[in-house]
Amino acid sequence: MDPIFRAVCFSAATALLCALAGVMVSLVIGGWPAFAKFGLGFFTSESWNPVTEVYGAAGPIAGTLITSFLSLLIALPIAFGVAVFLTEFCPRVLRRPIGIAVELLAGIPSIVYGMWGLFVFAPVFAKYVQLPMVLAAPPGSVWEKLVAGVPNGANILTASIILAIMILPYMAATLRELFLTVPAKVRESAYGIGATPLEVVGAVTLPYVKRSAIGAVMLGLGRALGETMAVTFVIGNAHGFPTSLFSSGSTIASTIANEFAEATSEMHSAALIALGLVLFLITFTVLALARALLGHRQAV
Amino acid sequence: MKLDRRGRRSLKAGAFMAFSYVSTVLALVALVAILASLLVEGVGGLNLAVFTQSTPPPGGEGGLANAIVGSLMLCAAAMVAAVVVGVLAGTWLAEYSCDSWYARVVRFVNDVLLSAPSILIGLFIYEVVVRPMGGFSGYAGALALALIATPVVTRTTEDVLKLQSRALRESGVALGSPLWTTIQKILWRAAGGGIVTGGLLAFARISGETAPLLFTSLNNQFFSLDMGRPIANLPVVIFNFALSAYEDWRRLAWVGALLIAVAVLAINVLVRVLAREPRRS
């Protein structure tokens, strides 16, 4: 019996391997017609037109990279601040509740973030941030180009901020776990020779976890790249290349979510699946790097 | 004003502390703001009809009953598959693999699947299930969700099995039982609490997943228990209704979002309560 049970367990493990391979193979096969027809133009052209059957993915690819990068730029310092607060400054009584609260933020489904972003955050943001910025921008400057757009709240920057709120708790939780792996003896000896908290974090904690911390950041980036629902609600869903912070855009995931169920022609589906393959390759690279840096034992 | 070295240091330290406080307050404000709008917008629409009637046409009376039932069916079916495959795969990784190169590959693949974009899982299932079967179906949706839940179960199973002491394994083997009996009768029982926790976390994870369902189980306006056809589910209903132009549909979308969020948060809290109890084994 033992060999049979062992074989069953082994095939379950192999099934996981097959699943990932299957994802890749099916995306390559499904997307092939689009690559074959448009070639390199698929990556460089920004015209995406289901009516004339011309598909260029530069817009969604750029949108994905820009929103992910911006969200990382916003979320990383805050996540770092939260992790430092929880390990260095937080009163003992509050440590557990605040830690749990941050983790709860990570548990909220992305569609809830999307709805909140669309109905609550976007209008407020458009009125109190976007409009003043557009009005304050001196005409003709680079600044004006950067903030050009219809102030309706559905744009690249709003999507990035919602994404940032989403990946913030993951990164904060992972960074906190990492900071806690620093031996108390080392940290306390730094305090003992009179270092300030800033110096302890900068000279002891960060160097100690440097490698894994980069992995944690990459993990957050991986989530931002592939996030669908939260972005679809607030990015405005326009296909072209985003020209300013406040222009509507799209990401790979939001384009697929919006169009795939309604795609009627073969080429339209193929183009969307080809987009999916691009997303797969980007996230796979980022996640593989993250895992290599983190090692297996860190965080989910 | 010119500061000496000591003044500069304490100024920097103060700024650092302030920054860290502000960051935490910002994160908490986000959580409170999201929960508050869910309560404000969702609780008003909460009534008995939500649980007893199916999704309405625009302007009509209705609830979310078909979507709630559909979601429960999809998640239940997905969890059955995920727990079976996940526990077995986790057991192989922890007990049989001996840390071979193949085990390291599987572990890595599992970690990648753990955070792979869920919409790609949906595309995959569309290609291998929906297209050959000639239509959207509840089974396809359940399969997509299962594929998202399995890596979570595998990971937790492996982790909790590895936490079990060597003495436990040796005592099983010393009684003369084969390894698989030891695993099933002793190790799985000892690790039971942890595996349940993993299952609950996986359940929480998939109960709000929308992207993979958009083109696998699709949606169904009517009450249906047939997994072979498109089936209504909360996330997709929320997505469609929230983006619609009808006021009453939007209100139902908020109610749905509140239900999902409450369910997910409740599971997360439950997991923490379970994890806190000393493990009886």
C-alpha cells in the first residue's frame, strides 16, 4: 500500500507542475495567431481596434508597467513606515491589534477595493486633488502635460493609488516578519551604544534583511502587475498609450477582464490571450526573482 | 539656527518616528474608510429579499439569492478539489520528497502559482475547459477557483507537517506501521488544526475572486443549481451591477460587497482565534 499512497501524493505534486506548464502552453497556443499576424508590431503599436481587427498592445503593456511602478513608489515608503512602527515604536498593547488590522486590509477582496475606489475615492480625489492640480499647473510647462486630463477620477494615478492601498498590507506584513528575524541582541546592542531608532533601522535592521526585503518588494510588485478588479474599476479603460498621470488608460489585466467574454472574432480572443502571455512572462520573471531572493520560508 | 551634531541626530530620529507614525495612521485610515463606506452603503440595502429573491432586471424587485447560492456552490466544489490535491501534494513535499531537485521545482512552482495573476488562471481554464466543452459552466468556474486555492493548501500542509516532531514519526514507525499509515493516522491528525487553518485561508481567498470567474462560470440572471451551465456568483454580479447605470443595481452591488467582505473578515478572525488556541494533539 505504501508505494501506492506515495504515488498518489507524487501525482498530486506533479499536477501542480502540470498546471503551471499548462497555463503557459495554453497561452502560447491561444495567443499564437496574434503574434504570427502582428509580429513585433503587437508590442510597439498602440492602436487596438476590434472593428478593423488591428491589435497593438503598447497601451495596456505601458499601463501595466506604469501603474505597478507608481503604486510601488507610493506603497513602499508607507509599508516600510508601518513595519518600522510595529517593530520599533508601537506600544506593546497596540502591537497585536494593529498587526491584525493591517493583515485584515490584505484580506479584503480586490473587487471591494475597486468599488470603493470608483464610488468613494475617485470623486473625492478628482475634486480635491486632480482639479486643483490641473488649475495650478502653469500653462505650457511639463507640469501641465503631466496632469492633463478630464477630471473625472478614473485615470492612471487613481488606479495606482488604489493598487498601492492593496499591496501596502502585503508588503508591510512581510517586512515586519523580516524585521522580527533580526536578533534582539544585535538591535539592542546598537541601542546600547546610543544609536537612535533611525540609525538602528538604517545600520542594523535593513542591512540584516536587505536581500529578503528586496524579495518582499518584488512580491508586492508581482501582485500589482497582475491585479485585475481593483484596476478595472478606476483606470478609465482607454486603449491608447497613457500620456499623462490623469489620462485614462488600461492594463493588460483590465483589458482582458473587460473584453474577453465579449470577444467574438478569433483574432480578438487571440490578441487578448497573447496579452495574457505577456503578463504571464512579466509576472513570472518578477515572482521568480522574488522567491529566489526571499527563499522558501518567507511569507505567503 | 545651526544645530550641532547631537541636535541633528535627534531631529532626524524624531522625523523618522513621525514618518513611521504617519504611515501607520494612513494605513489604518484606509482600512476604516473602506469598512465605513461598506457599512454606510451596504447596510441600508440589507433586507430579507436579498437572501430570498434572485437578481432583478433593472428597476425590478429582487435580491442576491441566486448569486449567494451559486458562490457557495462554486467555492465548496473548488475547496473539495483543492483540499484533496493540496493535502496530498503537501504531504509528498514534506514526507516523501527528501528534498530532491524535483521537490524544489514543485515547491518553486507552487510559490509562483500562489501569487500568479488570477485572471490568467481564468484564461487557462477557458482554453482547456470552456472552449472544448462548448460553453461556460459552473464546473469551469469551480476548477479555476480550485487552481487558486490548491497552492495555499499545499503550502500550509507542508509547513505544518514539517512542524511535527521527529519523535511522532518514529513512534509510529516503531509500532510497526507502514509510513503511509503513520502519515494518515498520526501526522495528519496532529497537523489537523493547521491544515484546517490553511483551508479556511484558501476559502477566504477564493470567495472574493472575480477575475477568474468572468469567463469561466460567467453569470446567470436566474436561480440555478446546475453546475453544467453558467451559474450566478456574487463577485461577477457585484462587478456587473456596480458598473451599471441603474441605481438599484448599484445598491445591490454594495450589499454584495458588504456580504463578501464580512464573510472574508469573519474567516480571517476565526483563523486567528483557532491559531491562538493551544493545539491539542
